[in-house]
Amino acid sequence: MPPPSHSPLTSRPLRPALLRFSLLALLFVVQGLTIIGVLASERSHTEKIVQANAATLMHDLVARASDSTRRYLAPAVQAADLTRTRLQYGQLPLNDDARLEGEFLSVLCTTPEVENIYLARPDGSFVLMGRDPGHRVHGKRIVLTGGRRQVRLSEWTCTQQQLSAHVDPADTYDPRVRPWYRAAAVAQALVWTDPYVFFAKQIPGVTAAVALRDVQGHVRGIVGTDVALSALTGFLTRVPFSAHGAAVIGTAGGLAVAYPGIETVFGHSTRDLPRLMNLGRPVQQMYLNVQQGEPSGLQTFRVGQEAYYGLMQPLDIGHGRRWLVGVHAPASDFNGEVRAQYRRMQLTALAVGLLGFLLALPLLFRLNAPLQRLLRFGLHFQHAFHFTALLSRDGTLLEVNDAALRATLTPAREALGRRFWTLPWWQPVTDDVPLDPHRLEEAVRLAGQGDTVRFGIGLGRDPHDRREVDLTLRPVLDTAGRVAYIAAEGRDITEQQHLERSLRESEARLRTVLDGLDEGVLVQDAEGRLTSFNARAAHLFGGTLPDIVGHRLTDSDWEVLDTHGQPLDRQDLPSMVALRRGEPQSNVVVGLTRPRQPIMWLSVNARLLVRPDETLPFAVVSSFTDITDRRQTEARLAHQAQHDPLTGLPNRTLFQDRLRQALTTGRAGAVAFLDLDHFKAINDSLGHDVGDQLLRAVAERVTAELRPGDTVARMGGDEFTLILTDLARPDDVTDLAARLLATLERPFALDGEQVRVSASLGFACFPRDGHAPEDLLRHADTAMYHAKASGKNAARVYSTDMQNHRYVRAREYPYGDLQQALDRHEFVLHYQPIYDLHAGTLVGLEALLRWQHPERGLLGPEQFLPALETSGLIHPAGRWVLQQACREAAALPGGRAPISVAVNVSALQFERPDFVQDVRAALLAANLPPERLELELTEGLLMNDPLAVIERMHALQALGVRLSIDDFGTGYSSLSALRRLPVDRLKIDRSFVHEVGSDRRMVQAILSLARTLNLEVIAEGVESGAQLDLLRALGCDRVQGYHLSRAVPAHALPALIGGPALAGHRLPDTPA
């Protein structure tokens, strides 16, 4: 039988069946591959998310561990530095061990991070307070007494109660050999030690130590505060990390100093300090990377069957010490939830795929017509994943792709042929704005006219499952250029909108957090342009930041200052330095100011932002704190520490610092002491308030006379010091001295009173008189006392012969010893004879004061007389000398002629208003004729108040007392001045008598002047026969000196008076 023929009718059924089979197979393959691809992509994406999350969290853990460590160590640094500062400025006594124990006890009881706090001195003495269990504190004090060493131990409570105390003779502890002492002794600032074992507790720890130095840089003591590393480990244990994470902190030398929980990761114990190299290969490799300068990124490793992440980075704990911080955590802490979500997605994808496959079977038989349409509209329309449709010019829906039908759950038969704007799947974008069909109709009309229209609209039959699409209507032109169709394409932007909304919400949350910070925050891009800032920054900058967003901070009009107030290049702002060097900047102090605005001081930290898998930063974040108030407080405290609170002048500390600076320049200058005369009397009589006003007024007048570069300081009491710099000539000193004496002589109007005061000035010049500050101050002090000795209200410039001056040597005697000498009648008078050189007879005696000191024997006046003057005891002492000389002169035996007695009168004694009355009383009490009393006055006395002096001299002359000028030729007397004075004799100073053999001109001039004024001349200090012969030849009237006789006590005077007359040789000594 012939085979059946295959007509087109019999073959047609096979073609749809084959098509359905092919579509079924294609659907199965495409769906399977889609599910596999989606899962593979999601797995890869999940791994990246886990890695990114781990890197971010690990960096955050490292930052938290670093910040926690620095916070834990900071109290020890603050306690050591504050203690050193208080010791340096005298707020805490260096050698008061009991006071130091109390201060250290307060530190321990208020600072739990500090294990011990102590002070060690170069001589080995030591004060320590340390923490004991049970809230008690133990004390240790090493005391050196008379070359013996004693260790005293004690136990305290935080209520300052001492529980026990005893001496430990077996303790051999020497702080000077401990590592913290040696480290601080050679450093110029506070240092952290390497870890070491504490001496007493035998536990490992570190010490913050700082040296206390004197002005020459020598160590006066070392302050140390200990931090126990076991306590640091316990502190880090309480810092929140990940659920099962651990941290390790080590030194740059590779020693692990704190590692809470590390035994759970690596199996090590926390009772010792292992090396980082012994904590396992991952830690070892990260440590080696840090040592080689390579950044240690996120690393993965396994411990047993568990996967771990690790990160190690440098940790700068400050003061030149860098540690390392590493954080380790199991991967399960980061990816557990993501892994679970991935498994749920696998199951969901498998279920959706199976359901989709089952639901697709009934539809296979209805796919012929869609397939023909798909072939007709081309591959683009067929494979489009977005909403795609074809409209007629009047908006009728001609074709729509499967993506649109699936998204809207609308059968094609319900959609095709309908007007586009009447389709049931359109929804408003949000529920707040209702859908406007006329807008969609107008868009179709415009597209039919040749315009392209784009807008957003909601898509979906269910309002709760609405998709947001970006819909575009484009005209499709025929070959004639006319609109033939309208192509509609909608891109699903639902996820994008959700992401953008989430991003905006995240930014809003971040903005809320940043605006709530007390610190200002600025964000700059890699080029230094400002991109954002928080509210605190806007407040600190006064609203100028919005104007410079998008611009570089270096282009602003803010002037930048460094921590010392010097101008700083804007390129050296911490953020710019961080970008330039590629490393963060911490705690950088800068000042910002604008015209007519005060300086704003900021403490700035700059941190770089780097994207994962990139090396260059894309931004820098600067956080800063306004420390203006703190700087002002520090400046105020520094000013108070270096200035006198009463006058505002520099105090002793600042004066010595400026003196050292002046000496380093090598240029000529001078140092001066200025002491007010009779200030104590003013202060006692008018009150301390007036005394304080006087000191302030004196400070103002002295300051007004100085140049801008000079310094005046108050050393205490009524004593001031001056520094004169860049002196062009020596006369500058004397000129200034004259101006200062003149300005201080002018009366002061104080509290309704007219107060007069004078001053004594002493100058020492450098480099002539020395290079060391202490030498110059001593020399200026010597010159000042020399000025006081000359009658006060005077100025003297130091010379080397002043060192032997009697006033310098006498200052060793205090007031109490002098008062006691008066009360016990230890002062006695000796007498030196005065001879008439022509007649050879004894004509007078000079009364000379001596002190029969109970320990030092008989002392001359040059050793104690200045002390009498400066103490004010010169008045009772001078009154006693006057009375005693009159009594002993009246008791002398009679001779060939009455013998007069000469008494030296101090300028201070002569200036007293009752001096004339004292002289009259002494004469009457002794019944001594006035003509037998001669008062010797110095030339310097005439410079103070000439009119008052002359008036008082006339009053004395009216009593019948004779007057003479002592040490004539050394002062300022002139012929015109002498003519006005009621004096009887001139006494040639012994310095001219000593030189009469080599230069007799001065003696001749004095003798000539005396003859002109009809005055007698006495030469004192005659020590050789040659001098005596020359004086006789020159016509001198009277002589005295060792060549003739030494001064003798009163009981030896009768023998002296009854002895031989003056011959051509020296008389034999009269026994004392």
C-alpha cells in the first residue's frame, strides 16, 4: 500500500505542536538559567556585602579599641603633667613629703586608672602612693637624714586616714635606677616607658614620667604615674566589640600588652605578656606588615574549623610612643544574617521557578498569536524587560509586551484596542496626588503631533503592589516623515526610588547626628573643596560656611595662626596636611581670625576617607573643638604665674627668664636693683592700703621712664629690679638713674595724703660685670646697698672695689642680733687721738663705735654700721654713741688744754627732727661744754635737702657745737656750697693721704680751699712718717692715724693724755 501523502492540512497540526514543545523546552531552559544566574549573582553580591561590612566594622572596632586605650591612658598623663606643673610654679612644695602624700592620695582616690603616683629626687629621696586591693592606699617614703637612708611605709584610706606606719630597714629600692626615671631624665617632655615589671607588685605595666627642671635645665625631680597592663586588659574587656570578637594591643617592639579574650581565639593565657609573633600566623603576618610600613588591610584566616577576620593598625598613644592595635572576630559575627537571607532566597527562587513553570503550561497553547506579534515588532520589542507598547496616533493600544502584561496582571485581550489612558493599570505615583487621566491623554496627543513626552506614573492593578515607572512616549515616523505610531516605554524605577529615599533618610539621620555633636565637622573633597558641614561648625564660623561650599578653605578670608599665635600658611591647615601626607592629623591647635574679630582657637582632628579597594582618599573629615576659653584660661594662669598680682609687673620668674634672654644676645645692657627708702615707715603709719597704692604708683612711674624693650619687675616688698638692653653708652645708665630719682621724688597723692618717697638704685652692667644672672643680681644688689650707705636717694654703678665695702660685709647681721647688742650693752667706744701738727700736742679724740660680739670678738663699724642703718636701729645706737662720748669726754683728766671729742653722725640720724634736741640733752646730761663736742658730717648728707641741712647745722652751731665735713673730697661739695655751711674743719679722706707721696695735688687743693674759707684741715689715715712729714710741709693743721696711735678704749685715755707730745716719729702703741 502506498505511503500516505503529507498534505499541508495533515502537517499543520505538527507545526503548532513542535512550536509548543520548543517553547516549553525554551521556557524550561531560560527559567532554569535565570534562576541559576540570579542565585550566582546574588551569592557574589552577598560575599561582597559581607566583605564590605566586615571591613567597615573591623575598622570601627579598631577605632573604638584605639579610642578606649587612649582614654584609659589619658588620666595618667594628665595627673603626671598637672603635678609637674604645680611643682614647677610653686603651687605644690617640692620637699614637703607629707603635703605630697596628701596630694597623691587625692589623685589615686579620684583617678582609678592610675596604679601608683610618685616623685623621685636626684638625691634618691622618694615619695609614693600606690593602690592596694580593698580600697586602701599604701605609701612609701625614702628619707635621707644626715647621710642615712630610711624607708617609711604607711597605709591609708581615701578619707585621708592613716591606718598604719612602720619603717622597713630591708628595703633597698633606688628610684634612680628604674627605667621611668632614666627615660624622663634625658627627655625634654613627658614620656611613656616600654612595658616593665613594677618593683613592689611584680606585675607588668607602663609609666608616664616627666622631669621637673630648674632654670638651667637640671633635673629637680621626676614625677611618674603607673598604669597596670592587667587593668588595661580588664578595661578593654568592658569595651563593646563584636559578639565573639577580641582585641590585642602591642608595642612597636612586638610585645602584647593587653589582649582581652585572646585566649578564646588563639589559646593563650592573659597572665603573662607574650610576643605578637607568638600569637599565630595571621597576627604574626599583620605585625610584620606594620613593621615594614605596609598598611594592614582586612585579612581572613581560620582557627580550627572557624573562619576569622582580622585587622591591625598603628596606635599613637602620644608623647612619642606608638603601639599597635589589632581586632579579631569570627566571620559568623558579620555574615550570619546575610547567609540566612541567602538561603531563604534560594528556596524562594526555587519555589517561584517551579510555580512559574506549572502556571506557564496552560498558556503554551495560546502563544501563537503573541509569537506572531513578537516576530512582527522585532527583537527589541520581543526582549525588552521594560514596559513596551505600540499605539496608534489616536492612542489606541495596538501591541504591548509581556513585561507590561505581567506587571499589570492584565490579559492582552482586555488591553488591546483600548485607548491608552483608559487602561485599568494606571495608578498615581503616591496616594497624596490623585491620578489625572487628562494628563495622560494630553501626553498621547502631544506625541501624536511629533513631540516626545516623558513623565512618571504608577503602574499596577493593586494599589498595594504599585510600581513606579518612568514613562516615555515617542513618535514613530513612516518613510514620509509622518507620525505612524506612538512607541510607549516605561522603565521600572521603583527600586531606584526606594534606594534614593533610603539614601535621603540615611543622610537625614546622619545630619541629625552630626548636628547634635558638640564638635564642629567639615567635609572636604580630595581637592580641598568644602562639601558639607554640621550645625556646630556653622555656629562657630558665624554663618560664613554656606558662602564657601564648593570652594577651597584655602581661598577664604580667614587668617590662620599656629599654636604660638604666628601666621600659618593655609596650606598647612590640618585637613590639607592630611591630604598632602596621606595620614591623619590629631589634636592640632590652630587659631582663626578675621578683621575686627577675636581669635578663635580650635583643636582639630583630620581623618581621610578611602573607598574599599582604593588607596587614594576621596575626602577628608575635620572635626574640631572650640578651645578658646581654655586657651584664655591657660594664658591667664600663665600671666598670673609670671606677674606680680599687686602691680601687674613681671615677677621674679619672668624677670629671670628675660634676663637670660638678654644675656644670650651678647649686646650690652644693665641690671638694676631699686629699693624704696623708708617704705616701712610709710606702710606702718598710713596703712597697708596706702602702701599698696604707693607700690602701684611707683611701678607706673618707673615703667614710664623705661624704653619699650626694657623690663621692670617687682621682686617683693618695696624692691624692684630692672633690665636695660641695647645700651649704646655707659651714660645711659646714669641718665636713667637721674630720671628715676627725680620722678620718684615728686610727691604721690594717695588716699588724700601727699606722700614723699625716695629710692636707692644699684646698677650692674653686662657683659662688663659678669655673664651669669646670679652674679649680675648680686653685684646690682651690692651697688644698691652702697647707694643706701651714701645717704639714700642715690644711685651707684657696681665696681669691683665695692665687694670689700663695709656695707656689703655688714649685711650678714640680722635685726635681732643688733637689737640684742643694744639691750646687752655690747657696743663700746674706742678713741683715736688727733694731734696739732704744728704744736705737736694732743688736741682731740675721735669716738669710734665697736661691737664686742659674744662669738666673733671685737668688730669694727664697717662690719655692722650699714645693718644698723637699714634696720632703723641707727637712731637709738647713734643717740647712745652721742651720750656715751659726752660722758666719757667729760670724765677726762685736765691737761694743758681742753680736749674735744669728735662723733660721726649718720645721715639718717641727722635727718631726724629731734636730732638737735638729742645733742642738747647729751651735753646737759654729761655737763660737757658744747665747744668740746665736734660732729663729723658726710658730704653726701648735703645732697638730700640742702636747705633743711643748713638750717639744722645753724641750730647746732647756736648750741656751741663744732662741725666738720668728714671724708672731704669724695663727694659733691663745691666752693659755693661750702661758703654757705657753718663748718669749722675739713677732714681729708684717707685715700688722698695714702697717695700724697706720689700725687700731692689733691691735698694741696683741699688745703688751699680751706685757707680761702678760713677752715682748719685734719688729715686722717696717716700710716707712715713720710706721709706725716709731707703733710707738715704742706701746712696741714691736724693729723690722726695708725702711725700716731690706734684707737684705744676709754680706760686707756688717761695714759694717752699724759704721754709725750708729737715728735717727728710715730708714738709707741698704747695698750688697749
